[in-house]
Amino acid sequence: MRIWFNRWFTTVTHFMELIRRNDEGRKFEIIGTHSNKDALYLQYCDFAFTEPAISGDEYIEFCLEFCRKHKIDIFIPRKENVRISKRLADFESIGVKVLVCPDSELMETLDNKAAAYHSIMDREENGAELVSIPDFYVVNNINDFKTAYQCLRDKGHKVCFKPVVGEGATGFRVIEDKIESIDTLFRRASSRRLPYHYACEILSQQEVFPDLMVLEYLEGPEFSIDCVASNERLYAAIPRMKGDGRIREIIDHHELIQLAHRFHQQYQIPYIFNIQVKYNQGVPKLLEINPRMSGGMHFSCLTGLNLPYLALKLLLGEEIGQLKPRFGIRASHLEKEMVLDKDLFA
């Protein structure tokens, strides 16, 4: 079977290797594409291609033609995965299985952090028990930003902000009340910390800027919960704590596993998804939900569960049985040098 990964982040190399090393001895050919020919994960592919720097419906047409031309059986998209979810019937008509949540409206909601928060709050108002939401405001001008900041400060919160639409920590900043001291500068990496008056100066450059979430900063430990599921059943939820530096701990965390089950009962995301929470004063509060493989999911696979391969089996309509992950694992990683194969695209 031929699997295509389009424009992923570099850690997708781990998912490719996990799929290849599946315990059923199943053989796959892996094709990768990226607009940057030096994207490192292309070095791990059986075949690699550069893709055009296009987006929107034009990109979807490129994807469909690529699938036809290269006889793709399974497509695992990251770029434009919301739009691809809306066009699943077009891929299915040419025999391509796509590892993406088929509920395109839900995909669109989860792609927008504010919309995702409102969706959860609406369901909780109707009696569902899901997950606590941080205090937040959505702003797009400097006056509303200042008002939101002051409201959160009046509630006793430290304040941070991030784009409403975006991946990972892109655009995330913690607002400092005062400029850093020389002592702090030498002791702490501060690239994500910004004095309040600098934030105001930057955001004042435009009368209206893209929607920004201004929210309470969560001071406690951060967890990612990697989940594998069908529509009807959550087979496994693996809580992964971000420790100091690059340390990750895989923990049998009952509260977070139950949180994942409650979420799946409400939203029924199939195949693979990830919930990110961070604690504040002992309460886990939602950061975001990713209806795809998370960047650090390979750490969760140290439990003995081959999560990307299990997701593929569910996509193909196959049984996966009862799963028994091993918890209590601490792990980290090293950088690795790589000589680029200049003939990869020949």
C-alpha cells in the first residue's frame, strides 16, 4: 500500500518508521512532499517530491491529481486538512482513504481555538462535563486588547496571548508587567515573554489585526493526551507530561484519561487526535484540540502502542482489539546529524 504524507513537520519521520515497523509485517511504500526540497522527513521516504506553493481549492486539485498519478492508497494530510475533510468524497471516488476526521464542520471549529472553546462551553451549558476553559477574550484592535488585559489582571490572572488560528506555540507570548532585570535576562530564556508596553506598541501598528486570544496564563504542568479511536470507541488515551527541558513523562493519569473519554463521547473524533491541557491551581484547563497526530506522539508510542499504525487499521475498517499501554516512562531525545541525499529527487 502507498501512503502519502503532505507537508508535515519534521517529527513525522517517527510516524513513518513506526508504520514501517508494524508488528504484522505489513509492507508500505511511503511518499512525502513538501515545497522545501530540504525538508528532513523527505529523506525517510521511499519517494519524495516537491509540491507547489499554492493553497485553497487549487491545492486540493493538486492533491487529487497527485493521488491519481502516484496511485496513492492512503493519504495522511496536515496541510489544508480542514479543506481536505470537506472534499473526502472526491478522494474516496478515486479509491483513496484519507486519515482525517470526516466531520468537516467539527474540523473547522477545532481549527479556530476560540470557536473550539465556545463549542465546549455550549455543550457544558447543556449538561455535558468536559474540560475547564481558561478565562479569555478575543480581540482584534489595541483598545480591546488593553481592556481584555485589564479584565484578566483584575481577576488576578497573569496574562498571555496567542493567535486564534495557528499551530503549536507560534505567536504565543506571556505578558510581563515590567521590563526584565539584567539578573532575569541571564537566568531565563525569555523569547516568549514580552513586557506589556512592548505588546501594546507592536499591536498598535495596525488599526485592526488578526483575531488574538488574550487569556489567563496557566502556571502548572502541561500535558498532551494522544488518543486512538473509532467513532464509537476510544481505545487508548496516553497522557504525556512536558517536564523540564526535553523531558517527557508518560503517566497513567486517571483524571486526564477520563477527560479524554468524556471528550470523545461528545465529539466522536475517529482515528487519531490529541488534547492539550495545562494545570492552574490544580485544575486542568484546555489549551487546544488537534484532530490529527501530534508532533510528540512518538513519545506516547513508547508505551508499546503503535499509534499511527493503529489509526491506519481503524481507517481501513480493521479490528484492533484491547490495548494495554505501559505507563511510568520518562524519556528525552538527542539531536541527530543527517547528510542530505542529493539524488533523492532524481
